[in-house]
Amino acid sequence: MNIYIILAHPERKSFNASLANAQREALIKAGHEVRFKNLYQDKFNPLLTRDDFPHIPKNQHIQFPFAQGQSYENKTTASDVNEEHKNLRWADAVIIQFPLWLYGMPAILKGWCERVLSEGFAHKPSINRWFENGGLSDTKLLLSLTTNGKNVTFSSRGRHGSLDIILWPILNAFWFAGFKIIRPFIAFDVIRATDIERNNMINKVIEKALTINKSSVLRVHSLGDYGRDGTLKSEIKSMTAGQQKPDNFSKE
């Protein structure tokens, strides 16, 4: 398999780096082709700005999704973004290693998503190119992340709340691009973990990476489950964290 590993942690000696490097070494040893990207070390620019679209006049208002789609069609995508597009086209599977910071991805990884999983390349809803029809629908994805809290604190009754709900917007962004996502690997409470516990985590993530091709994907709703108004049809039972009650914030 062709596997693209992305690391999003600023410290080269971090446990995240150890997890990413362990996966890379094990996959190469097993005969896979591996490309590796350290977003911080490689100084990836996470800022989506009009600098990505020099062909658009400075006095013209930019609608960024439209500008991304136009650039993709005209082959004027920014060079660093185009490089990432090539890596994603090449890959049969992608592994993203990151710490969970403030209940989300590090800013550099969020910026990578905003610039790279772009209109035209990853999705284009106007032609039904999204979710299971997305541009990366042939690619498997493993999210491997660390937390500084125990697993019980990331439960439905824990102080942090359910990790299923915390990860929902992250997972849904990748589903939007078409990725086939397998169950994430989560290393809990890494700051307080012993060396033995950390070694066990490394061994587990290696096993997860080596079996990525055989792993079943998470169940999600297909586009056919929704009616014309964009909500689940009455006969469809919700099966993801994002389609659960309560709906407090969506009520006017």
C-alpha cells in the first residue's frame, strides 16, 4: 500500500512524534511505500488567505470555496497545496497523528484541512461530489491522537464529555471529503503514562497501522439517508454522534 503519514506536533521529541515514527518504521519494514509529512518541521503554512489566489484582483471580494474550485479547475492551485494534493492522490491510506488540544486539532492541522481539503479537489457539492462521492472516497484514513485526560473523563458522564461528540466535527470534515475512516487510535493520559504504558501504546498503534487495509470503516449516513431538506428521512434512525439529541443550540 501507499501510505501518507502526517504529523502535527511542534516538538520533535514528543510522544506524538514517537507514535508517528513507530508507524512509519513498521510500515516500511512490512513492505509498504510511505511518505511522511511533519507539518511544523516542514513549515507548512496553515493560513488560507487571498495570497493563495493571486489571479483574483485585489479589489475583488473573494468567496474562498469558489476561489479554491476555480484555482483547481484552472490548475493555479498554490504550489504547497498542490504538493499535498499529489500526496493524497498517491496514497491508498492516510494516517494523521496529532494531540487533542482544547478539544480540537492543533491550529496547523486545522489550517492544513482548510487549504488542502479544498473545493474542487476534495468536494464539490454542486455536482454531488461530497461525502461518499467525495474526491478521496478511495482512501482510508486513520486518526491517531493523544490526550492528557483519562478515558473515563472523555465519557458521556466525564468532565470533558463524550469523545465521540468531541471528535464528530473532525470526523465529519474528513467524511465530507470522502475518506473511508476506520476507528481512531486514542492514547489517553499520556503525560502521566509510565514507560511500560507508553510502549504498549506504541505497540497498539503499530498494529492499528499494519492492519489499516483490513480494518472496517466507521458507519455513517449516506447521502440517500437524507431528504431534500437535508435532514434524515423519518424512517432512518440516527447512528452517529452528530445526529443525536439534544438540539439546544440549533433552536431559534
